[in-house]
Amino acid sequence: MQHYSGFGLVKHALSHHENWQRQWRNPVPKKQYEVIIVGGGGHGLATAYYLAKEFGIKNVAVIEKGWLGGGNTARNTTIVRSNYLWDEAAALYEHSMKLWEGLSQDLNYNVMFSQRGVLNLGHTLQDMRDIQRRVNANRLNGIDGEVLDAKGVQALVPIMDCSKNARYPVLGASWQPRAGVARHDAVAWGFARAADAHGVDILQQTEVTGFKIRDGQIHGVHTNRGDIEASTVGCVTAGNSGVLAGMAGIKLPLESHPLQALVSEPLKPVLDTVVMSNHVHGYISQSDKGDLVIGAGIDGYNGYGQRGSYPTVEHTLQAIVEMFPIFSRVRMNRQWGGIVDTCPDACPILSKTRVKGLYFNCGWGTGGFKATPGSGHVFAASLAKGEMHSIAAPFSIDRFHTGALVDEHGAAGVAH
Amino acid sequence: MSQPNRLGQGGRIERSRKLTFTFNGKRYQGHAGDTLASALLANGVDIVNRSFKYSRPRGIVAAGAEEPNAVVQLGSTESGQVPNVRATQQALFEGLEARSTNGWPNVQRDMMSLVGKLGGKFMPPGFYYKTFMAPASLWMTYEKYIRKSAGLGRSPMENDPDIYDHLHQHCEVLVIGAGPAGLAAALAAARSGARVILVDEQEEMGGSLLDARERLDGKPATQWVAQTLKALAGMDNVTLLPRTTANGYHDHNFVTLHERRTEHLGETAAPLNGRRQVRSRMHRVRAGRVVLATGTHERPLVYANNDVPGNMVAGAVSTYIRRYGVVPGRRLVLSTSNDHAYRAALDWLESGREVVAIADARSTPDGELVEQARAQGIRIITGSAVIEAKGDTRVSGARVAKVDLDGFRVVGGVETLECDTLASSGGYSPVIHLASHTGARPTWRDDLLAFLPTLVKGVSVAGGAQGVFATAEVLKDGETAGRQAAGEAGFEAPSVSLPKVARRRDGAACALYQVPHEKPTLRAPKQFVDLQNDVTAAGIELATREGFESIEHVKRYTAMGFGTDQGKLGNINGMAIAARCLDKSIPEVGTTVFRPNYTPVTIGAIVGRHCRELFDPERYTAMHQWHVEHGAEFEDVGQWKRPWYFPRKIDGKTETMHDAVARECRAVREGVGILDASTLGKIDIQGPDAREFLGRVYTNKWAKLAPGRVRYGLMCKDDGMVFDDGTTSCLGENHFLMTTTTGGAAGVLEWLELWHQTEWPELQVYFTSVTDHWATMTVTGPEARKLLAELTDIDLDREAFQFMDWREGTVADVPARVFRISFTGELAYEINVQANYAQHVWEALFAHGEKYDLTPYGTETMHVLRAEKGFIIAGQETDGSVTPEDLGMKWCVGYDKPFSWIGQRALTRQDTARTDRKQLVGLKPKDPKVVLEEGAQIVLDPKHAIPMPMVGHVTSSYYSPTLDSGFALAVVKGGQQKMGETVYLPMADGRTHEAEIVSTIFIDPKGERQNV
Amino acid sequence: MFYIHCPYCGELREEEEFHPKGQAHIARPADPTACTDEEWGDYLFFRDNPRGIHHELWVHAVGCRKFFNITRHTVSYEILETFKMGEQPSFTTEHPQGGSAESATRQAQDALQAGVHA
Amino acid sequence: MSNTAVETVRTFDTRTEAKIPLESPLAYAYRRSGAPAPTAGSRATLRERPFLGHLILRGGAIVLDEAVRELLGVSLPGEPQGLVHDAEGERSIQWISPDEWLVIVPGGEEFALENRLREALADAHFAISNVSGGQTLVELEGEAARELLMKSVIYDVNPSHFPVGKGVTTVFAKTTVILRRPSESRWELVVRRSFADYTYRWLLDAGEAYGISVER
């Protein structure tokens, strides 16, 4: 792998950039791998990378039906935070946060992880109770965070309307300074390049059409480019997980919903943190390019159309203008939609299945991007050892039958 | 103030109306009818901006929505600022002030351009992914500087003085685009009687006809435009919306139209007849059929230094000359792949300026326009193209060479032509943005060298948007589309007679996107593809070399098409370059998908009136006026404004919340208080199966509740988790009045309907919301009976009217139902009267209550009083993960009911049946002065290292004036078995509180006070 | 944004008047006590999530307040039919062109939208 | 007369003959936002008709039709969106859903009407709920009334689609209204009490451009 650095950039400039290498190969599929990862999004690529780097399993294929990083990795609003309520979820996202903090160097790819902090606003007394509960739990779980009052919020975000005249005045917020945003595409590309360097085969334009299952054990996959064998298969296919599980005769408690986001035209820097509000229902940050990146909740119906309904956009922008009246004259440039696979308890599934050797990693709903490295890491550990990693264990499919849900709805009312 | 490039005649501007405007601090003059762009060109302003990444000087390239460079900051006042206005779409008005968005100290002499010049080489696409990584600690500093160079314009820092609104429109036929196809379509559809909306983004309708050379019925095309618009305006089934952009096409023919109502008049909307006007309006249109007559965007050619000011797309040159009477230079070189672009040269020549040459990439061009040009003596260099522009801040020459299109190379020598303007045309891309908003992927047509829209139901396309270019055919195509659309909507449309247009003979165009240079692309001077984002052909080539092979990857790696113009000029060229680098065809590297908005839309217009005081409804009770007058502080509960507490003014000083709540609490415990409880949901339930139904949706039993009696009930979802609670009264054998929580009212009614309509339609029962019909006032405290007795004819004797009874009669002469239920633990009467009488009854209670010091109290006191009694609040003690037993409310669960009620089955699931679940308990702080923080986490071992195992949290916590101590409710793992044990609450400030687990009932455990 | 034919109101109405309520035809087990934990969990949480034809429960919340069913394509978002509680869908994965059930009273959504005056 | 319904359902006259000052749902709105007087250029007029009798009638159309015809003198609008007035135009009945109708009568008539309906319907399965205190009727008139509605409701109010004699429940800004067209020139909004202030402020705001006035 070519090492990336400022010095390298200068060197390549002098040779007219004619000597840059491919960031990843375009290999011919082998007949057999030790592990197959289905799904070449951020989570799948991260899983492959950590399998190779941390667990010494380099004979790995990542099978992607389209282009790597072309799904939700490329469509989210890039927020990274770990201030989740329940111990199980907090452990998972904090594990991820720690990996984020060294990710650019680890991958030798600048994922532009910007720890500019995330505010979760409270507008009602119950909001504030929930915020205090969550921040107290975070603190005892070793996750940074504090509760701010309205003045504290105003000091951090001078352009926000924190006055009492607002329809739902800001009463305070939780503040996680280590949280922030990252450059979404770079995460997929960085993991792909680093995994490839470790020998992982990334097979783009390759579609899994079925599983080879004998005697309750996985033996590989059928694809549009022929059969590929492996005794361990991990599916990391987000919105398509249900379809894939169906091929193995497994049902998952997932629904795929449209999740919309939008950006303004690029502006000179005006907002230095990420601001989220469950109550007025919207969140906003400003990208390094200057766009205001805005989102809200999912649309209520199932949809794979990568678009949602217009009123969701209207309500989101109403919320943004309620919080930031100065943005009324700014213009919205573009909107789009992702397909998020949601679980009934707003937590993911990281699980074995009743097919031995077949694992699923899905159901991240609106929280997938921020979990990318952590999800990949614990999933890789689970695939490598044949036992779910302790952080992943609470997210088994079994919980929907025993009742041991990890209900993050309260903390996840707004997509993020 | 002369306008050097303004022609002495021609154009559609009002020459008599001169307008003064300011650009980058300098004053200029233009005319009514100008755009800011045409006025700048008229004044010979070459540089309008500096580019985003390399800080290169940039000029105006196009004349419409596709313009990438002329993106300026508008506004003379802080609150009137508008960032990123496209000068080509901004009508000129008197006093307009605009400035470039980039460039320091100014756009003419930009220091950053030095960085761009020297550093440009080191900034290939994605360079930021490859550097700024060491040392890791410095990234946030690097980022600060990266961000500094971000953005185009700036946000206003003051609130918007303007207002916006929405108009909900419905029509049978929506025609988008009022060029020849759209006008013909609208006319045809309108003649059928169908409701037609015709919308066009420009200041003036007519589209390409406004600068056409063709004559319609032997007259200038604009005459037919005027005549058609007049006819349409005269029909009351037609709505004409000029200056309005169809910015989003959504499912099932829902289209958003952004109408700019005053932006052509001033930076803020001036009042009209003393009334506020909206600055812009969003039409939310539901159309039966949509006709897309959106025309085409011309593609420029990609050659070296094609960004130097003076490079323009050919059609824009014609537009400026013919519509605005502006010729944007003196000496023109045209580089083209097609006949149509020859118009630019002919128009240029006719305006009296010099056409140096036309470089035509085709070896034997022979169309009608080519012959005209030859006849005019214009030099045509065939088989050639401009390979490089010369010049720095303005084009000074064009390097022209013979090119081998198939071999992608320059053949033969290079000739340098002196010129100041370089127009180019690589063909015409149908404007298919709207058609692809709902996910339909366009398909490439090799014969047209263009992507054509794939249509969903209910949409048709006409004219240039579907690759029909000749005016006569465009008109016919539009007419057919209009007639068909009306027909499909059930209206019979007669055919419309169309004007005669001479058919022009055009030669075939050739495929040319990037022009080859003598040097390989990576070594040649920059050849720009996306001007706004500084994406070059070399950048695209590099991306493909690095493994970015799908067009989606290329776009993301290079940022191509992500600007405010969304790549209208550059995307197809970029795809062609990627295809060349990958040795694939254009459709093989992917297709191009567009998302709303077509052009950026003011956020305020999307918000409409739903802001400020109208952001969200405020719901009020019938006594709200009284609460306001009596100084209540309000709490937001759902959309309701509920009195939170009533601070008194004592000696001119307003009580603190703590003091007010303590006073209110004491009043209820010792005297009498009154609460406005009108916000609770109330559902009238009637029918022979009402009782059975209640038994199924509540956890407890309802079979034996007699008329006149009231019962408390808990509701679960079928996962066994509590979601609402309240009392329900038996009014008659088949008649019940259910109350719900304030926030849960709508949800519970829908919940009941859901089960009735989908699972148990055989049950004979009806539910009707009566929440707003009744006003509810809770009179509570030891003196409640005495007070109420003064006003009512109901027998309040403790035996005749017992706890959990309800009675009817009058209160203050008003018919009332009175419920003897208590959420305070004190003697309490909930008085329900028809809400129109509420203010009277409320005031009568105070008139009589004065001697008892009747004290109004709010939600905060209500919370303290109920918590002292261990009464839960659904949504505060519960969070969707709490069962009735977790709440210690087994007494409210009827396990032996015959029907397996909602939630019952789930309670015996493995995890739900655990006995060590988090359970509701009381907490008594060891230090009575401590009021625990709500949300504080509970641990058993406060010395445990982080992460510290947590066993629960505080759900409610208050100071109790009755106990003179803090107290709390909490959920604790296995808490019901831990009575008397000590738990710890480590706080953020470093202190650790100690508390004892106690019963949830702090006052009057036997419940005697409410029974007096 | 959808345009939905409410089978009770008999006309097309804007999506904003409706709420989606998940998969259609989820019947509560007749005897919950006889269900295993697994069966109960399936009933509570496991739903079809097809990429294609989907039968959904909606409620005309700001309107007649009736629950009804929609057959909708989850990729194209085309609404193929709407029908009252208790009726069966005509369009299914097996019958993508319709015809799986009596549908004489139903009109295709497209025809309805076009023929505002039909 | 065996009258199970009367015994099993508890009716209650919430209105009194006593001279008690009544406050309409818009009382607070008038005080807070005022009531603009008509001006020369006034193109829309708002008028509240407070204190009418509002009953929600539930049951099957076949069950209810005869009783309604007998007691209200109009036939039950069985078709969706139907709105029927009696000869004087004082009493109306409107289709709300296949088993729900809204009856509006002059204030004070509602309780007697409810009792007579209950008698007439006897043992049938039906329900009647008095909601008179919970909603109010707001009339809109004037040449701009329809455009004002287009700014406020998502429903198509074009006369070709919204003829006289139609009524719908639909979205009004961020709340719900029942919108009716009793005559060529007049529109009626049935507004919930707790949303009345919001609705009023919205109409004043959106109506400013038409010089909206309020008749009191």
C-alpha cells in the first residue's frame, strides 16, 4: 500500500500525479475463502479490515452487489457520538468512539473525524429528566458528557434562539465534547484500501443470490459470478438484510424505512457544533465544505425507494428555523433519502443464527454510521472466535423472544 | 455610467427605465428587464468570483439556472442578506447590492489565487484524505483552516424580516416550462376545460422563443408568445406562474413550485397597501397529469483553461444579445460540435462585432446555419476545436487545432487566434432532473447524445426535454402532450392550431466532450468540468486510476456535481471523461440521478407560515385567560400550555418556584387548592360491549364496576409494558367515561379504535373524544368539601358520596359531573362542566374560596403531591420498559380475567418474568436537605471503578414541605426486596448521595385523608 | 408524497391525513396463553419487509379515522389498491398484476388520480 | 315504553337556563389578538357562530336514517362527505365517517334532540355524544375566502371539487378542522376548542393580505 502523507502528495505532484496506485484492487473471485462478508458498506469493510488486521484472518472476501460504500455509508449525516442511555448500547458506541479517535492514523486515510461536540437539546421538563438520566449513566459508564442549562447552550451556539419566546424554549442540553462528524465516503474508502492492503478481496458488482447450507451449517454463497465457499459468512447488508435472511430461511424483526436528509448551499463557517433536538425534531451541523447538513426522523412507512415524503422535509426545516431563525433566508440545495433497517427497540442485531457459521449484523436504524468501526471490530471478533464478543452479545436476535430488549427509543427519537 | 457592452438597440429590456446597482462596492447602471448577470456583462465586468479550491478568476458562463460561477452575496442590510444568489437568475432592481462570495482582499486581486496557483498542483481530488494526519493531535487545527476556505456566501446574522407562505394547489394538468413546448401544451390542455397550471422559472415566459431566430407565422416568435400568454391569461381554468421554479417532483404527482414574488423588486418584501407581502411562496401542487417541457441545457466543451472569464456556452451568448441587448465581448471564437450553436456567431456578427472564426469539430459541416455563416463570410475551421484558451483575467486568445475525435488526440499544428470571448457548444442535454426525482433512472440515447427521462405514471415529456429540438416539432410535441394529459384526466381537448415555422435543415452533431490537448490530460493546463467545485478532467482521470470506477464514486471523490448548480453544465462531460478513461461507454459508467431541488430554494419558503408564533399550535384550556392574568408560569405538555406554578408577588418581589410550590403544596395538604385538569384526555364510550372492551384494554377488572363508581386502570401494549393510565367512570351500564394522560389522549383513542376496527369488530362499542367538551377543575384539600358545599346541590356527605364515586348536579348553577377521585391523596373533587361555562365556575369557586384561601396550583405541585403518595406518571416513572408489576401495581392486574387482555401474555416471557427487574421504590435521602437529581443513577458500590454497575435511576424527586425533606421515586433492580437498604448516587459534582430504599408512599400510607 | 384513496371516504386524499401502522393482517393469536415465547415474540416484532409488493395497515387519522389496507410497492411507491378491513388484497407477490381477489369495486390508483372528474 | 338505551346510557344536559355568562372557544383569542374591523379593501370576513349544539352520532346509516329524518326533517347523508341542512338552514347533519355524523343545531336544542333520538332508536346499537362545549363554528366569507383556505387546508377547495353540500375532515395548518360548504358564498370551519386560538391566529395572519375582518 502506498503510504499517504503530505510529503507523498508533493512527490506525486512533481510527477503530475501519474504514479498514484489504485486504492483497492479489482480481484477475480477465488473459489474459497475463510470468511465471506456480504455487503461492502462501511460496516462490512470494517469487519473485513479488523478480521485481517486484528484476528489474522486475511483470506476474506467482501461481496458487494453495487459499488463499495454506495449505500447508507454514502447517504448519512455523518454524526458520531456515544452518549447512549442503556449500558449495552453505550458500551457498543463508546467502543466505536475509541476506534474513531485513532482511525485516520490506523487506516492511513484521513476520515476527517472532527470532534466538535454534539448538543442534544431539551425543551420540556421531561426532556431534561431524560437528559440528566442519560448523562449520569454516561458518566458512570466512562463516557464524556455534561448537562448544560440554556445559558450554557447559548454560549456554545451563539446563533441559536435560546430565548424564552420560542414556542418550545431551550431549557438545556446534554453536551458530549468528544462527539462530532466525519467524512462519510472516506470511511468506506479508507477501510476498503486498508483491508485490501491486508489481502482482503473486495468483489464489487457481485450479487449474492443464495446461501449454500448443508446440515444446518453454512458452506458458502451463490453469486451472479459463481459459487464461493466459506464456512463462516457474515451478512452486513443493512436495508437488504431481510431479503438476504429470507434466502437462508430466517426472518428478522426488521423494517426498512426511508430516512431523509438535506443540505443547504455552502456557507462560510457559522455553526461549530452538532445540534440535535428530539422535541422540535431536527438536527443540524455544518460540513467542512460549508453545507448545513440537516436531518430528522424516519418516514413511517416501509420503503426502499431512497426517498421519503415531502412533509418530513418541511417539518424538519420548520424545526431548524425555530432553533435558528437566521437560516430562513439560506437556501436548501439538495435532499435525498437512505434506507434504514430498524429494529423494534432501536438497537442493532449482532447475532448468530440457527444456521451454524451464518451471522447477521444489521438493524442499525439511524445509528449505523457512528458505529462503523466498533461494529466492524466486535463483529470481526465474533466471526473469528465463533462466539459473540461480549459487547455484541446483548444484541442477539433472541432478545425479541425473551423480552430482553434494549429500548433506546427515548434517546433515539431523532435520527442521527 | 456607460455600459460598454450594451447594444444600441434590441433586447427585451426597458431602455427608458434605468436602474442603479452596486457590485463589489462599485456602482453600475442597468435596465429594468436585466438580470444581474446581463447588467454586469453590459458593464464589462469580467470577474464575478474566485473559484472555490484554486481561487481562479471566474466570469459569467451561462444565462440561466445552470450558471456555476456567478454566485454572489446579495443584500445591503444584515437582515436582508441572501447568500449564493445566481446572478443569471436575479432580476435587477433599483439599489441592488451584491458582492463576490470569494476573494481576498478583493475579487480582482485575490491573495488566495497565489495559493491556488502554487498549491493547485498539490490539491488533486481527495488530497485531504491523504494528508493532515500527522500528528493526530493537530487535525482539529488543520480543520480550522480547511473550514476557513469553506462555503460560498455567508448566512445573515439577523433574523429574517420577511414572511413566506404556502398555497395548496390542485389541478388536472401541470405544465412545467413555458417555452414553445410548454406553451403549446398548456394551450391545448386548457382548451379542454381542465384546470391547468403553467409554471416557468424565468422572469418572463417564452423560454427559447424569447431569443429564437425563427419566425412563427412569419412574425417574430415573441409575438406568438405574447398572443398565447394573453389567451391563457384570459381563461379562468388556467393559472400562470412566472418566476416560479418547479423544484421537486414527488411521488404520485406532487410537485413543489417555488414562486419568487418580490425578489425581483427588492432584497426584502415591501408592504403593499400597508399589508405585508410574502417574499416567496411555495405552491404544493397535486396534479392529475404533469407535462415536463423543461427544455435543454447546453453542454460546454472541456478544453484547457476553459474557466478564464470570457469563456461562455454558445447559447448564453445568443441569449445576452437577443434578450438583453448585451454583447459580452468584441472578438468571438466559437468552438462547436453542432449546427445550433452557430446562432451565437450569427447573432454576434449581427450586433456588429467581430467573429474571428468558428472551430467546428466535424469535418464536413453543411447545415443551413453553417451555410448562413459561410455566406456571412465567417471563417469556419473544420475538423477542429479550441484546445486551450489563453488569458489570465480575461480570454485573450484561443488555440485551435485539428482533432482526431476517435483517437482522442490533436493532429497537426496549433493556430492561436486573438479573441476576447470564447463560446463553446458540445450539444444539448435534456433537462430531466424532475423526471428522475422519484427514482426513475434516465437512459442514454446514442443518436441524441443525451440522457432521456424514464417516465413514471402520470408524467409526459415534450420538446427539448425528450430530445425534440426543431421548433416546429417542439410545438407539435407540446400540443400533443397537452391534449393527451387533459384526455387522461377525463377532459376532451380539441386540437389547437399551431403557428407555421420554417423547418431548418440541421447537419448531424458529433460527440465531443473533452477536447484533446497536445499534452496528456494530467500534464495539460487545467481543463474544467465542474467549474463551481474546481473539478478537472485530470481529476476525473486520476480518480479512475485510483480505482474509482462507477460514476457515483468519481463524483464523490472529485465532488463533481455537488455544487449549487448540481452539475447542470458538467455532469455529462464528466461521465464522458470517466468513460474514456475506463474505456467504457457513457451508460456503462452509470447514469445520472438528480435529487430535489432543481435549483436551491429559500428555506423560509419551505417553512411557510409555520414559524415563530405559528410554529406549532398552543392548546389552551377554557381557564387560560385566568391563568395568564394570575401570573402563572407555564409548562409545555404536548401542545398544551399548562400552568406550572403560580408565583405570587409579595412586596413587589416574585416568589421563587421553590417557595411557590411549597406554598401551593401546603395549601392542598392543609386547606384547599385547585388545579386546572382540563387537559386530561376524555373518551366517551358507549355500547353493550363497552365493559368487555375495557376489560381487554386495561390490565385490571371492569366486570363489576357499578354506575356511579370510578376505577383507576393501567394500559399496556401487547409487549406487557405500561403506556398509559387514568380513571374510568361507569356512567351507565353500557356507558363509560375514560380519562387518559394529557399527552396520551390522541394515542389512546387511536389505540382503542385500532383494536376495535382490526381485532374485535364484533364488539358493539363506540368511542368519541370529549376532551374539549369538558373543563375539569380539581378542588382538593381538607377544606374541599366545605368549599364545594357552598356551590353545589350535590349531597357531599361522606357516605352518600364516597371516595371513587361520581355524582351529577350543579356547581355554581352550572350542570356538572363531579368525580371524587384523588391524585393528591387529599379529599378531592374533580368538577366537570361544559367548557363554555368554565370561566364562570372557576371564578365562582374563587369567590367562595377566598375565605379558605383557595390556592391555584400547577403541574409542579401536582407532581410533588402525587409523588408523596407514590402515584406514578406514565412517561415519567415509565419509559416503555416497565411492567405493572415493576411499578408494584400487582393490585391493578387481573390475571384471572377470562380474556387474555392486552399485555398479559408478554408478562410471562423469560426476561419479563424475572424477579430482579428494575422496580419502583421510594428513596429517602440520608440527608433530608438533599433533593436528589431526577435522572441520577443509582449504584450499590460507589467505590467501584468506572464503568460503575448501575442498578437504577431516580424517576421523580422533589422537596416535600410536608415532610420537610427531599424524597424521590426510583426504579432499582430487585428494589421491592431491598426495603431499608442503602444505595448511592454518585453525582457529576463529585458528591455521592446516600439514600434508603423505602416504600413509594411517603404520606398517609393507609389512604385515610382522601377518604374523609 | 402519496395520494391515497380512502376506501371509506371514497376519494383520493393527501398523505398528510394518514398514518402508516405497519404490516396489514397481523392477527393477534386467538389464544395467547397457548403461545410459546417464540410465537409471542414473532407476533409482536417480526414483520414482512419485502422489496416489492407490501400489504399495509393505514389509518385515515385526519379524516374518517378508519383503519384500512393498502397494497403498495416499496420501491416504486406505487399504490396498487386500497381496501377495507376484512377484505383481501387483489395484488400480491404471486399476482403482481392483480386478480388474486375480487376487486370489482376497486379502481386502480392511477385511474383515480387521472380522472378527478371521471 | 321499554327503553334500554336510556337506562344503560346516562344522558346529561350540560346546558342550563340560568343566566350564566358563556365564553366561546375564541374568547381568549379575541382578547389576545383582537378582532380587526372591516376596511374598504376587505376581501375576507370571519364570523364565529358560538354556543351551537353539536352532537356526534354513531351507528349504521340504516339504523339512524329513519330517526334522523323524522326528528331533523332531513335524510341522513349516507354518501361520504355529504352535508345536509334543514329548510331553515339552522340544523345540519354531516357525514364524518361510515358510522359517524356531526349534527349541529341551534344552541339549547341538542339535549332534547339527543333524548328524542335515543327514544326513536331504542334498542339499536348506536351512540350519541354531546360535544357542544368542545368545538365552535367559524364562518368565512368574501371573495378571498377560498384563497385563504388554499393557504390553510391541504384539501382541494375548488368549486369543481368542493360543491355546496360537501364537508370534509382535513388538515388545517398543523391542526384538524371539519371544513364545510353550506352555500355558494360561505365556508364553515368546525374547530376544536383547544385549537381555536391557533386557528384564529393563523387565519388572521394568512388573511392579512386580504384585509380580513372579524364580525362579532
